[in-house]
Amino acid sequence: MDNFAALRADIDREMRNLERLSQELVRVLVATTEGTSARVRAAGSVIHDFYTGAEKIFRRIAIRMDQDLPTGEDWHVQLLHRMAVSVEEIRPAVIDETLENQLEEYLRFRHLFRNIYGFDLKWERCQPLAERMDKTFGDLKEQIGIFENFLSSI
């Protein structure tokens, strides 16, 4: 019996959603003009959703495997950091430190996005994340794949 089939199915669903977001960002950048509010707002929304999707994966892993979700005001940061460490006799690290640092930038952006008006969002804040999202997603896909192989082996 596969004890982690449901967890893998949840992860796979979120990875498909992240793939759709990656494709959507390309369409946003093609369909909008640089410097416009439409580009900043649309790209910002996709970047926001990208981190939210990654965090959904991390939450499911923390709940199902670690049987503990961080609490407190900075629980989002704690959760991300926890995914970059192994939990003795439970699981290996889900992501490496390099990816953790990359994703922390997306987490900070998501916090900003949720706490300002869209007209205050600047392209200079979105652009580097938009330009790196495909690579970051590729790294996440690779590392989540390794983690899913671990799940299949236990």
C-alpha cells in the first residue's frame, strides 16, 4: 500500500497549476506593453500566485509528513525554511538552500503584493522575479521530482 499516494497527487496537481502560471506569465508579457499598469498588475498577480502554489505544496508536506505546521506571525517564512532542512527519520530536505533563497524573494513579493494597492506596484520590483520565474519553476520541478521519488521509495 502506498502511504503517500494522496500527498503525491496533491503535489502533482499543484505542479500542474504552477506550469499553467509559468505559461500564463509568458502570455502576459507578450500581450502587454512594458511600463504599463496592465503589465505590472498582471505580472504581479501571476508572481503572487506562483509563490502561493509552491507554499501549498510545502503546507501539504508539513501537515502530512512533519505532522506540524509552523505558527505565529512569521509562519510563512518558517515553513519555507523548514522545507530546506531534513527532518530526522521523517524526510530529506524538499528543496536546497539556493532554491530556498530564490523562493524567499517570491515570498517577500507576495507579502508586498497583498499589502499595497496595485497602482503602487512598480515594474522594477516585478521584473526580476518575472524574468527568473521560469528558471525558478524549473529548479522547483526538479527538486520536487526528487522528493516525490523519495516518497515512492518509502
